[in-house]
Amino acid sequence: MIRPRQNLDRVTASAALAALVISGLAAGAAAPANAATVDVIGVDFSQPTGAVKGGASGMLYGLSDDGVPTDPIIAGASPKNLTQKAPHGAQHPNGDPLEVEDAFFENGGQYLMTNIQDYYPDWAYNGGKRPSDFSTYLDIVRTVVKSVVDESDHPEKYVFTPFNEPDGGNWYSDWNSMKDVYLQDWKAVYQAIKEVYPDAKIAGNGDTGWQPTRTRDFLAFAKANDVLPDLFTWHELGRGSLQYFRQHLAEYRQIESDLGVSPRPVNITEYAMRRDMSVPGSLVQWLAMFEDEKVDAQTAYWTYAGNLNDNMAKTNGANGAWWLLKWYGDLSGQTVSVTPPALNAPDTLQGIGAVDTAKKQATVLFGGTNDATRLDVSGLDPAVFGTTVDIQVRKAEWSGQEGEAQAPPVVVTKRVAVGGTIEIDVPSDNRLDAYQAVITPALPVAPVSDSTWSATIEAENTTLRDVEVYEKDPAADWTFSASGGFDVGSTNQVTSSLTWTVDVPTTGTYRFGAIAGVNGSKIGPGSHALFVDGQQAATIDYEAGFDWGYRGRGETLVSLSQGRHELSVRMSADGTTLLPGSDISLDRFDLTRIDGPETTTYPAVLSRTDAPLDYGKGAAMLSGDKSATFFASARETGYYDVAVRYSTTGAADLGLRLNDRTITGLGADAAGTWTSTARVHLAEGISELRLASSQGAAVQSVTVTRATDGDAAGVQVEAEDSSQITLHGAARLETPGAPTNVSGQHLGWLGGGADNYATLTRPRGLGAGQYDLTVRYANADKNTGHAYNTDVITRFLDISEDGGATTRGAFRNNYSWNGFWTHTVPIDLTTAGGALRLGNTTGNAPNIDWLVLSPLVTKTTNAPDAVRTADATSSRGEGAGKN
């Protein structure tokens, strides 16, 4: 029997759809979904519209705990504002602003909002009823404000929200009967906040949507009683807000004008729905709208806290949406006039244009269409850009919520003369994707597009056997997105398969990838068999996920000879036995040629830098305290060669900070062009690299190359290795149930008290120094659940060095006790061989499969270059010659 998946609508696939077969096409060769249609977006860089605000990258409960997300993820996404719960509040098990403020402010955050009513444990607050003795709420208000004043290092950066969604079942829904009560309550709360903290900033109203009548009544009262909010807020959640927000904002500004209220800064404190989260092509429409209107805004919290509202992957990874946020955070200077095909039209091509004349860079972020795109660029000032410019277009492809996306590849390049309108054709074909076009003065070497061969196909367009196609309406607000609007599920029979043919250009190794949804809490991790020409060639392993609609990614490597092959994803390897955890929804497949070790080059002229840029050299001119910051992606945890290419006029130092840890030994001892290389350990996902040179260096690029031969420097210890690990108290070994991706047994029952711990004998040869401790772990701890949020709980592991310090690692929920993820904790050891104690005296630690202790740096080299030319491109590559 074919079992329909829970909470998914079943549709019947047509015979034609089920029978479609596709041949692989070289990258860039595939025709758009509608080859006859080209959407045109105009950008006039001579028409500034105001300073880049950058405030639409905010988020509600985007951070959950100290360490979740990691600092590089926060710094790269660059959220300028947050809303978190009230300090010590009970609404959710995490999200306390006092726990996340340091990471937020240290990584560029500007202000932090706190929902005072989130002090309550229930939703709606207090059972949805205003307290009959309102003084009890005023006591909560004073407690919350006092906590911020007394316990925060930055109380001046907080904004207090007295009422969250007062119109939506939270005490004041019926305006006819509750208006006067609400207005007096607002005044009382406002005054209570100011009594405790006279300099406090206060936000309101916080309605579930635009409420013009309530807003006019509120502002009139607030002005008359001297209790106006410092920041005006409401929510714009559904797809319709993309059509009506500009009208709502205009109405709000008119009310202010009518009442003689000075314009308030606006923050749309919740925006977008589940269908938008993780989707670059959807989010760019919201960002463009809010940036155009110069308001701040925060993505809504629908799933769980601590993952930038689904706009990052796993613990430390980027998905496609994270790269869009990173690009948005990179914008500087002035925004400019952008003319999309249609304004205020949901699910259409939209964009943001910006020009920074000091940096001599013009940027366009755009996306949201299934059709081919043409950028019509005009207004470039030759006094700024010179007579010739280089254009590079990168693609942030939708990769699912938990599907990690590597550095976006260059898909279009163009060198053109400045003047008139420049037309840039972009082969877009998926409304879920977004793009970044960067225009600079001509570089020493003209940029080139990524030449890596790849092919992709929608799962529903393969030949299907004993599976079901499920429709995922792209316009449905509460539905997680699927590429093409469908996915394939009910993959739970030994005869189930998805098959297609592909033509590969050369004999060699290929990476097969599947965007897939794994219901980890019910199934755990899973696997499928990959057959090539009727023979099993590999196993595709999938880590546990949130549910069938919440997409992650499974990958495997396969050797293919040149020519045509039949690829088949099957639920059984032997035709008689179902693979454990095979009931997985499949959305899209891709196949990519691998040519050598994974290599990515990041040009310095596109880094986040406060240094002058010299496009003739293709370099960031570092000196004094100037720096350049790069956000490098790593597909897997291990060792990488980080090679910095630069030139100097004499001997010069080169300072490198890796995730705020100092790497020494780099620099030039004479004038010339140099490449300085550090072999360093990188965690899977995003690492922040910051370069500086007090004596002066013209940095051209950073190239990051996987160095698998260096992995032997790390020492791995299995949890069940009694020669290395000694158990104490209740700590014990267990065997998780199937399906599982544990290697042997796991170590559980750590923490929950000082007596329950494990001691790891320090491996020989690993003395004092900087290390990474990589832990393969499981943590499916959560509360019973909110009305629609999943209240996941972060578990912490304390690593104490005998004779040294204690380091705390944060391990976010990974959906299944039977499924294991890896997370890396930076740790500095100060003794020659002190043992490491693993536990948690204040709570439960995660379960552990194995640990690897790796030196942060194993070697550095500095070599003069014979060729004095700069790298001019940035692209994702899988080997030499791809960048």
C-alpha cells in the first residue's frame, strides 16, 4: 500500500509527467522555463534614492543561544535588528536577549527589540485575556526592564515592545469595546518603563497587520498624552503584503502628517511566510520592497529559533538564502532607481540597486522569475568607473532549508564600454533563485564564468515507479517551497525508483546531489541506493530533518565514463529489502563534474573592506588598521590551504584572523608579488577570514583549497574506545535504534550534574595550542511545542582541560536521537597533556558518537610569485583552472 505522507496533499501525476526523461546539459546551456519570455529590470545608477539602509535583514528569534548560530553566520548575514523574548521569559526555551546580545552586537547588530509579553509561558498570552488586575502585568514590565538595565552590557541598544499583536487574540482584539482600555494600558506601561529606565526606547503598536483605524486612534492619544512610541511597528506576513505594503506605509505616513506627529522610524517586526523562508528568489522581493521604502524589517519565526528563520543550514552552514542576506549586508553607498517589470506584484522579478562611488562599485540584487532575465543598466559615471567596466553575475541557487550551498558561482561575465544602456542577459529559469550583479572598473584580467559542468532535473520529471507526486502550491503561504512546485514522496516500497538519463562530457568523478525532505523526528536519518546503468554504484545518505517538506541535501560521489548513462535512485539496494529510512521526499537532483580538490577564489575587491581599492591591481590596499573580510565556505570539515595573493613595496607583515583566532607566520620579506599560505582546519560551513597588514600589502585574492592529505593531523576517538575515554557517574554507552548513522555506539547521559562526565585522554603529540574539537553528536531535545513553533532546545557540552580552562560548545537540535551531525568547537589548550573532561553541570549534554581533536594550523609558507598579475574572478570551482 502506498502511504500518503502526513500533512501533504496528494495529487496524481499525469502519465506524461511521470514519463519525462532529461539528458544532462552543460552549465549555462539549459533553456529557461519559458524561452519566449524575457523579463527586463532597469537600473539607473544616476538616480540615487537614499543611503543604503540595510535594515530588512532583521529577524524574530533568529538567534537562540550563545553559539547558535555561530559568529561567522551572524557576521555574514549581518542582521541589523532583532526581536527576542523578554529576559528570563518563559514563552520559549531559548531566545533570551541577554544570552545572544554579545554575538549580535559584536557582529554588527544595531538594536535589539524585546517582546515584554513573551515573559508569559503561554500563547496567546495569559490565556489570551488581559489580566483582571493589570498591575500584575505592570510588575512584569518593570521586572523585564530592570533585567535589561541591570544585566545587559548594552541597555541603550534595546527597544521595548509592550504589546505584541494586541489585535490578534492578545487582550485587545475588539477595538470597539477595548479601545479605551488599551489606550490607558499603553500609557500605564509606557510610564512604567520610563520610571525604571528614563532613556528607554519603546515600540508599538505591533499589530498582526496594517490597522489604519487603530493606528490613527493610538497616535492621536499617544501624542496628546506624551507617550508616543520611538519606533512604529506592525506585521506584513502573507503573499498579499508584497502587493499592498507600499500602500499601507503611505497611509501610515499620511496619518502621521494629519495628526502632526513627527515621522517615526518603522520596523515591520514580522514579514514573510513559510513558503518564503530559505528561498532567495522570494526573499529578494521583500528586501527590495523594504529597502526601497527605507524601513527596517524582520523575518517571521515559523519553525524554530536559532537558524535565522530557516535562512541558514544546519549549525554553521549557508543555504541559498544566507548568501542573499550576505550580499544584502555587503551593500553600501546609495540605493538607486530600479524599474522591475511590475511593481507591487507578488512572485515577479524584483531587485535592489546600489552604487558606492568611494568603492567604485555598482551592485544589483535581483530574482523571483521563471523566465530569462535582462538587466538594463544605465547611468554609470565614467568619472567614477572609467571608460570600461567588468560585470560579474553570481547565482544564489535555492538549496532548501538545511541544504548547504557553497560560494555562489559566476554565471555571467561581461566587459563593456561605459555609456548608454548596458544589456546583461542572465539565464534565469527558477523563481526560487536570486542573483548578484557587481560592476567595477576594468580589472587586470577579464573575469570568466564558472566552467564547471553540471546538470539538474526536477524529481517529478524523472521516470517514476511506485512513488507519488505531491503538489506544493508556490502561492500557499504555509507550504514549504519545492522547486518546480512539486516533490516526489511515498518512497517506501522496494520497487520504488526515480530514473533518468544523462550525458556526461568526460570520464571521471561526479558529485550526485539530491534536495530532499527527511522527517527526522518520525524516521531518523535515511538512505537510498544510486544505480548506474542497472548496477548499484553508491549509497546516498540523508541526515535527519524537520519534516518531509523541510529540505536538506544528500550527496554521494560516483565514477562515470564519457557518454550517456541511466541513473536511478532506488529505495532498495537488492530489490527485496527496503533501505532503512527510505521514506524521503525528493525534490530535485543535480550532477556535477569534479576535477581535483574543491577550490574557491575570493577576490579582495569584493570583500567587506574599509581599505582603498585599486582596480588596476585588482587589490584591496591594506595598511595600518585597514582590513578585508572574506566569508569562505567549506563543504566538509577538515584541512584547507588558505592562500593569500598580494604584492608589497617592501617587507611586510600579513595578519590573518580565522574566526577571530590569530594565524601567525605569514608575510613577505621583500618587495614583490607573494602567495602566503596557511594550512588550517575549517569547520563545515562558513568561516570568517580577516586580513590586515600594518606595513602595507595590496591583497588581490584569497583562494581556499581542500587539502585532504592534511586530515591525518587530527586524532579521532570513538565514544566506545575505553582506552581513550573513561566514563563517570551515569554516563554510559548505548546503541541507537535503526535507522541510524552512528558509527558503533554513542556516549549518552552526560551532564545533568557534576558527577556525570567522561574523561578523554589527551592524544599524544597534541600539546598546548589552538585546536578545533569536532564532535559527532545527536540532540533531539525539545519542549512539547508551541502553537506553531517547535520549541527545540540547545544542549551544551563543557570541555574542561585538566590544569587549564573550560570551553562551552553549543549543540543545536538536529531532529533525531538516532541521527548524528558534526559540530566544531574552537578550543585553546594550555597544558602539555592535560586530559579533557566532557560534561555539563547545569544541564544535559548531547549524545556523542566520536570526537576529533585537530590543530588549528599545521603549517605556513610564504613564496614569491613569478607572475605579477591579479586573480580577477571569483567562482566556485572543483579544481585548478575552474576559477
